[in-house]
Amino acid sequence: MSSDSSPATHWVLTLSCPDRPGIVHAVAGLLAEHGGNITESQQFGDPLSGLFFMRVQVTASTPRDELEAAIGPVARRFEMDWSLDVVGRPVRTLVMGSTAAHCLNDLAFRQRSENLPIELVAVVSNHTALAPLAEFYDIPFHHVPVTSATKAQAEARLLELVEELDVELVVLARYMQILSDDLCRALAGRVINIHHSFLPSFKGARPYAQAHDRGVKLIGATAHYVTGDLDEGPIIEQDVERVDHSRHVEDLVALGQDVERRALARAVRWHAEHRVLLDGHRTIVFR
Amino acid sequence: MSSDSSPATHWVLTLSCPDRPGIVHAVAGLLAEHGGNITESQQFGDPLSGLFFMRVQVTASTPRDELEAAIGPVARRFEMDWSLDVVGRPVRTLVMGSTAAHCLNDLAFRQRSENLPIELVAVVSNHTALAPLAEFYDIPFHHVPVTSATKAQAEARLLELVEELDVELVVLARYMQILSDDLCRALAGRVINIHHSFLPSFKGARPYAQAHDRGVKLIGATAHYVTGDLDEGPIIEQDVERVDHSRHVEDLVALGQDVERRALARAVRWHAEHRVLLDGHRTIVFR
Amino acid sequence: MSSDSSPATHWVLTLSCPDRPGIVHAVAGLLAEHGGNITESQQFGDPLSGLFFMRVQVTASTPRDELEAAIGPVARRFEMDWSLDVVGRPVRTLVMGSTAAHCLNDLAFRQRSENLPIELVAVVSNHTALAPLAEFYDIPFHHVPVTSATKAQAEARLLELVEELDVELVVLARYMQILSDDLCRALAGRVINIHHSFLPSFKGARPYAQAHDRGVKLIGATAHYVTGDLDEGPIIEQDVERVDHSRHVEDLVALGQDVERRALARAVRWHAEHRVLLDGHRTIVFR
Amino acid sequence: MSSDSSPATHWVLTLSCPDRPGIVHAVAGLLAEHGGNITESQQFGDPLSGLFFMRVQVTASTPRDELEAAIGPVARRFEMDWSLDVVGRPVRTLVMGSTAAHCLNDLAFRQRSENLPIELVAVVSNHTALAPLAEFYDIPFHHVPVTSATKAQAEARLLELVEELDVELVVLARYMQILSDDLCRALAGRVINIHHSFLPSFKGARPYAQAHDRGVKLIGATAHYVTGDLDEGPIIEQDVERVDHSRHVEDLVALGQDVERRALARAVRWHAEHRVLLDGHRTIVFR
């Protein structure tokens, strides 16, 4: 029950469940009973998967435990996956990188200047090149070298850090190591990767050189959740930049970095704002 | 009450009202009572205007009169403006043009090939250049010449056609006559105009020549509802195209036509799908 | 030698040759000797292929044979491939299509209204759906059905038409038949195709359904010259459109058509304006 | 005369002059005489202003004084404005800012990681907020407070710094002070400013609030040379970002910063690469 004496909190509730009549009514009802005022709400029913998705922001002065207790029965009745958070609470984020700084620089700058709702609790790298940048932004830097002999050990160290630091989101910001399937499964839904994308796509080494050789007119980037199949997880965001014949390979790389950091920043923001819901191997993004 | 024997209809309900708790619950409740299954729903509360906006698509086998009767009390309770339609019903549309064919050609082609949900019931023009195109698409063509002496008469003829043909939407597809304030008021919310837009904007004649002279790098177009103040009504859609120094004025005009038809086609689609709601002099577009 | 009494012609000269010092000087010299005034010129030396490319527009009152005679020795000296044309001369173009009309409609409309410098001399189709549109634009329509038994015969008919009608450019405007390697070779550099492109790319049937299923956020199109390997010829232009989870497969198809016609129209324009030069399996586009 | 014993230098020559036959031939001739090999070249003749513009990159082992001595007579003959530089030489750049860090951060990061050919020799600010960022990138920071009483003194200090530090380019990176006409004239062609742009444009205070209130669907930015008329100098680059009704004013500001830094970074790159030539109050950009 809402209490006029408590200050109102701005909540965000996300849920998914099998689609059937009455879901919105039930959710809106329990929120109304607690004096909640809906400020933003989006729903989507996927006719193919038969699933229903909802994200609702609501102001209410109900304490968290009361609100959760009220959601419980409705969630059980409709077999919902759901999560409740406070709008704007910074998501505890660990960034993994190798030597390229563009993505880390972009996330850290946006976090500081644009209220990107993340807290950067650690930078983990198999190199030391990113240490000064991490230091400038007051982010603890962890150097975790990786060789084929020490890969398991390095991943164990990462998992340790994730646990110690209560990490909610891991961002692979051009981290040039492939995560093991076990690690991907352990962190499923909590790891976002960014990679370049081309039309057509190129297999093998030096994709920018291949793209240049093929004379592509667009270069792109895809931000996605990591699954066992590294570049094939659910897509969160994609973007492209226009190029022409006069661009050298290194120009393509530089432009590619621009697209990468842009697509990654959007994906991280939407994830941190609880705007991304999983629908099998695709995403629902309530922007 | 829903009846299993009737085939389900796909309804779209749009509404706006002063924002306060319980609106979504009430709407979802009345839909649930009639066996409605929500397939798509979006809400938005504007903190500045204090208004709440909702668009909901719902499948239900309830007849229209029953549904309207059920909506009535809720609408009165929350002081709603609301409208109910069948998803995909073609909106009866009259296109006004002068000599430029690009917008009419685009709308007519999309209507035929892409299920743009409009029915083109008339083309009205102060010239005859568009007659063959109208004929090709089987749209009755009305030549209504306009001089300063006959302007009032021409507008009266337009209003007559709007009435006779049950026109729901008038599209000014590069119609090079300024509508009187009276006509704008008479058709308020039912007329969409398209005009070019530049950064910076240019007053006076030959805007493309001015834009060329000024070396703009982008040319744009704005689709908006018409109010008395011709180019200043609520904006529905905007788009731009990149240009460079090597483009002649006529190139800018041609590229401008591309942007115009693209922005106009989107605005008409969103209007016809009841995705555009008015919030004072701005629009809410539930895409 | 230029003659003041002749009216000046606006010429476009394109050339490619092994890169070495003195090319621009030699070309500019021969043009200057004939009183030519360069209005637009672009060069590009590809460090990878070692080839040099040039496109120059020049006004001169020299007759064609004199100009060609002057170019000859320079071209031989530098081992040039070259071509000379009059700026804006309509390129004789044959469009092949099946049932989808969006590309043909777009090209025909632009040809008429925007001075796209092509002349549409024939529409060839294995269906009859495009006949009325061709008729509206006064383009002779040729119905050439294709079955596996008659494919060779149909291609022979196409080649006949190409010859009879002096066709310079064949546009595959969503022509849903695969051309034989022989035909591709016979028309090398003179056939432009348009196809959809996705990130990632999808093999096999129903690509839009696959893209929808995979939740892509961008859909694209690629216009390219046809070589034996159908979708792998030199890329002329690419473009994308943004989509989200709420789009149905048919929406993706409709948006895809928009991107297709846009990319194709640009590719055809640049080809017809002699702005596209081949550099191995990539293109140089002097926009 | 070129000497085989000297290593080749990669030169960039830019020029403008009244348009007439023979310019390209003369320039290519003098370059060829010195063993120059043209790697990239672009020309443009503006039919409206009657001016001809050329940018040519050439490798040659000729010393600078010899090359300049060879250019001199040709330049005099054609009344050319011209400039010669080494490709990729960092342009000595001074950044002026107030409190917003996004543009400085972007330029400094690109300078370090992407070979943006500038050297950041000073950050000048009327506030101290940018000092730590300048320090991180090892750029000397100069705090020059400005009040109405000290404005002339502050501008004198700026001019002193420009002279002492051999500054070639001043970038107004959201510097929230209006430069005096005298200063603008003193630095004409050497100052690039970035400002937000909207369709329609808004006069007066709080433009983002006005844009929000008006429901614009695009927000943009314009990078331009500064003339006496602050926001009206020759445009170098423009870009836009899409927004919708759900964005708050602060979201528009954040997105606006993204567009601003993107447009500014391109403008600075093109200027530093000598790709921007002035054609009256418009620019020729040889990208």
C-alpha cells in the first residue's frame, strides 16, 4: 500500500511470459493498488514465439519488499520472468579490453558526462595499454595476461572478480580473446560484445583488409549478447558508416572504431536501463 | 461480451487524457472483460503537458457498438479523447498537388504495393499535369484552378469534395497554394503538408538556390499537420539527405524531392495507422 | 583544334591505366590544346592494384573524331582503357524484372522527372505483371517466359534484344532468374543487379524471414555489377534502413524494397554518368 | 628537378583561381617536371563564382624551396591563391572550451589514436573544468577568465598565445563566449566553431528546450568557419541524429553532444588535411 509520507521511488518493472489476455490489466491493477503512477510503458506480443514482453516505469512510494510481494502472485499466475529495479540505478559494470581504447574511452566519458547509468567497477585486460585511461577515470585496473596455458586460470580470475565486485554486466570492449563456452554459459545474458560487421560478411583474418579489397561502401558494427557461439548471440544494436574507394585500410579501421563505440554505447545504455528483453535468440528493445 | 462464434476483429484504440493513476488498468480492464487480447500497446505520459497518451491494438470478437459502449464510461471518468478503428482499414485520402509528381507517385505506388492503409479517393490540382498519373492509378482527378479571384471558390469546392467523398485525410503533396486560415481550421488535424527544411532555414523565394549559395551539407524535409500558420504545425516526421559542393541547384531539388516523398510517406503511414497523437503543438508518434 | 564557330559540347572522358608520373599532365595537355575547359575532374591512384583512374568533364567545341584522334596517342603511350561520351546523353537501358514493380517504377519515374540520364528502351520480364507500368511510361514490354527447358532460348532472346536495341546497360530490377555464366560474360560490365543484404548475411531461402528470426536491427541492399558469381560482382552502392523487433516479415520486405530501389537508382545514375570505373573486383565511384 | 638520392616527400598542394582553360595542365606539368607522381587529385569549377579549385597530393623528392619556386610563376600567371604542405603534418591547434568536455575529449582521443593530423598545443578556457582532461592528454592548459570588463584583455591573451605557440587552427569546442568582430577578422579562416542546428531553427535562449517543446524529430550540428557573424560563417560539415517524443530535454542535449563532436571532428580533420577551400561564403570540401 502506498504511503503519502514516504518519498516516491521511480521503479522499472520488466517481464516476459506466455501471451494471453489479461496480463496488462493484472499488472496495471497491482501497480494501481499501490498508488503507482505509470510514466512510461511498452508492450510487445511476439506472434511467432507466443511470448509477451512488457516494460513499465512507475512512480510509487511503496517499499521494495511490499512491491515484490504484490508482484509475486501475478507473476506466478502468468508464469512471468520479471525483474524490478530503480530507474537510473547504476549497473555495476566490468569492462574487458586488450589494447584498443576507443570503446573504454567512450563508455567512461559517457558515464561521467551523460549519466549513462553504469558504474565502472573494473577494467580487466590481457595487456597494460589501457591502465592510464582507467586510472584517469578512477576505475581499478586488473592486468590478467592470457596465454593458451593460462587461459582457464585467467577466466577463473575473471569469474572471481565478477563475484567479488558484484558485477552485473561484463562488456567486451574489443577484448581480443575468445571466451570459453563454460564462461559464456556462466555469464549468459550478462555479457555484451561488439564486433565489426560487413556486407557481405568476411570470414578469417584481417576483415577490414578483406572489406577494402572487396570495395564495400558501408562498414558496420554489431553489439550483441555473448552466447557460446561468439559472434552469433542475440543482436542488441547495429550501425553503419559510409566509405568510398579512396579510403585506405587504416581509414576503414578508424571509421569502424567510430561505429563500434557508437553501437556499443547504445547497447550498454539500453541494457542498463532495462530496455532489452530476450525473445529466444532475438532481442526486444523498448527504446 | 465476446462471443466465440464471431470472428475476431483487430481493433486499434487511441486515447489521450490528463495523466493520473489507474488509466492503463481501467483500459486494460475493459478490454479484458470483452475477451480482448492486446497485441501491441504503447503509452506515454508527458510531464510537461500533464497529458497521458495511449495506443493499443487488441483482437476481440466484440461488435463495435458493444466495445464503444464499454469504453464510454471509462472515457468519461478519465476525460479522454479517444478513437476506435479497425487495424488496416484504409483511410479515405485526398491528395492535393500542383505540378510536381514525386509525392503523389510515391503514395500511390506504396498504396498499391506495400499496403499503405489509405484509399486514394481523389486528386485535386490547380494544374492538369498530374491527371495521367492519377488515371494510371485509377484515382478520380479534379482540376480546380486557383486565381486570387477564385481562391475562396476553389476552397469551397475542396470542402465540398471532402464532404461528398467522406475524406478523412488531405495530403498536400507539394500543393503550391497557401490554404486560408478558415480552411486550415475547418480541417484541423486532418491535413498533412510536406515542405523542405534546411539548416539554417531560408526565408523568401528560391530556398534551394539560397541553400546552394550558402553551401549547406544537408537538405531536409518536414512533414507536419497544417494549422493556420502554414509551415509551423505539429511536426510528424523529418529526414535529411547529404549533399556536397559539387551539386547544382537542380541536383538539390531532385535530392530534396527524394527526402520529401520519404518523409511524407512515413507521416501518412503513421497517421493512417493511428500512430500520431497530438500533444499541444507537438506530436506523439507511437511507431 | 577548337573552332570558335562551333557550339561547345560538354564531354566526359574516363580512363584507367597503370599508374606512373605524367598522366594528368598529358591528358590535361591534349584537352588544353583543343581549347577544352575542365569543369569537373577526379583522379585516384590505387596503391594496391597500381592502377590510375581519371574522370574529367570538359567543354570543347572540337568534333568527336578530332578529339578521339588526339586522345589516341596519349592512350597508347600510357596503355589506357578509355571512353568518351557527351555529358547527359541518355544511356540505352533495358530493365529486366519479374513481378515486383518497385525498382522499375522508381527508375522510370526518375528518368522522367529527374533527368536520370537513361533511355528505357525495353522492359523484359518472365511474367506479365509489369506490362501496365511499362505501358504507362511508354516503354516497350517483352514477355519472355523462362522455364528450365527454355532458359537458353530466353537468354538468346535477351541477347537479341540487346543487339537489336543497341542496349548499353541491363538492369536486373528484382529479376528472379539466375543468369547463366555465358550470359554474364557476354554482358560483363553492362549488367547491374540489386539484392538485399543483411548483417549477418543469410544463406538459403526466405532471407527476410531469417533476418526477422535473427532480430537484425538493419536491413540493407547492395547494387553491383554482375559477374558469373551472381551476388559477388563489384559493389557499386550499398544502403541500409533501421528496423526494430516490432516489424513483421512483410514490413521488412517493404522496407527492403525502399532500400533496394534507392541503392539501385544511385548505382544506375552513377553508371549512366560514367562515374563508375572497375578496379579489379572493386569499383572506383567518382561521385 | 627531382633527385633520386633524396627520399620522396608526400606533398599536398591546394589552390584556387579564376577558372579558365589550361590550369590543370599547367599544374600537372610543373609537378611532372619535378618527377612528381600524383596520388590523389580533385578539381572543381564553380560556375556561379567563376572560380576554380584544386587539391593535389603528389610524391616528389624535390626540396620545398625548389617546389615553391616552380609553383610561383604558374601561380602568378593564373592569379592563384595556393598553399603547399606535407601530407599528414600535424596542424598546430588551440582548443577553446568552457565547461562541456565532449568535443575536447573527442579531438584529443582521435588525435592520439586515429592519427587525426593535429597537434594540440593549448587548451584555453574561461573555466577550470577542462584542466584535468587537458592534463591527461599532456596539453598545456591556460585559464583565461572572461568578464565584460576583461573581455578585451582575454582576447589579447588569446592572440598572444596564438602568436607564441605558432597556432594555425583555433577550435571553439563549445566555448560559450562570443568573439569580438576584431578577433574574428584577425583569425579569419583559422577558427572553426561548432553549434547545434535544428529544423526549424530557434532563436534565443535554451534552444534544446525550444526544440523539445516543438517536438522536432531531428537534432543537428553545424561546424563552420567563424566570421564576424558568429553562427553564419562558411559551413564545413553538418550532421543530425533522430529523436522522438519520449526524449527529455537532457536527452536531447546528450544526443546533441554526440552530433556536435562527430561533425566537429570531421571538420577539423578535413581542415587539417587541407581538404577545405573557401569559395566566397561557402566551402569546397574535397573529401
